[in-house]
Amino acid sequence: MIVRFEIVGNSHLQNGAVVYRDHEFSFDVEPAPIRGFTSILVNDLSLEIDEEGNLLSVWGLCPHPAWHRGAVLPSKAIRGAVKIRASSPFSRGISVSLNQGDRWPIVYDKESGWVAVGALKNGEILVEFVSGAILGINGSGELRSLWLKAGKGI
């Protein structure tokens, strides 16, 4: 399945903010959205979407003991709504993996509190869709990186 990410609105954030629960090794968004349909997976993180393909939140397992340490800080991101488009229809509750068997690297910056999943490449557009969650999307609409605010000192 081919999956593309499209910025469909600006200055709009989904309700909520990213939180990292270090005792659970997981990310979540609070408050949690109530209209989720399915998700797109990056490693073990779910990008939750509704029936129309609107990106709602991010949640899932991401154990901090496995993170690499390094300097990561996303450049200026626009705020906006994101819609997911796919080459075939999504099914309720059946997630689609973007990186099947090819895990993206995870780097954590203790000073900034940001976690980078994947690697920022030149030419990506950074869009914050919920407070503390940024997508790096290339010119073809492919997701290349995911940035999550975990907090300092983990």
C-alpha cells in the first residue's frame, strides 16, 4: 500500500499534547481523540487517523533505554492539519506499517527534550499537527521523520 501525507490546513492543531510516560515506555496524546479509525505505524508508534484520513494523534511503545543520545532539534515547523491518502482503502482497526521490518533510528536530546524517529533530510517540510508532534514530509508526500517532545531528563 502506498501512503502519502498531505498538509490540508495551516495554523490548526489537533486538540491535545504529546506526553511521554517513562514508566510505560510509551508516548500518548492527552486528551485522547475519540474518533479514531485506524493507524499508520512507524516502528511501534501509531499515527492515529479517522475515517476520512485526518491525522489525529500519535501513541505507542517507544522504550527510552533503546534511544541513542545526540543533539536533535527540529527546525521551524509550520502548524497544520494533515490528511493521509492511500492507494487502497484503510480497514477499521487494522494498522498499516510504513517501515515493515526496517526500524527507523531513534535519537533523544536530553537538553531539548525532543526525540527524532527517522532522520531529517533536506527538503522536508516540518508540520506540527498536535502540540509536541512534528512530521517531516518530503515533496512526494512521504513521511521521512517523526519528532516527539518527550521532555528533559529521561
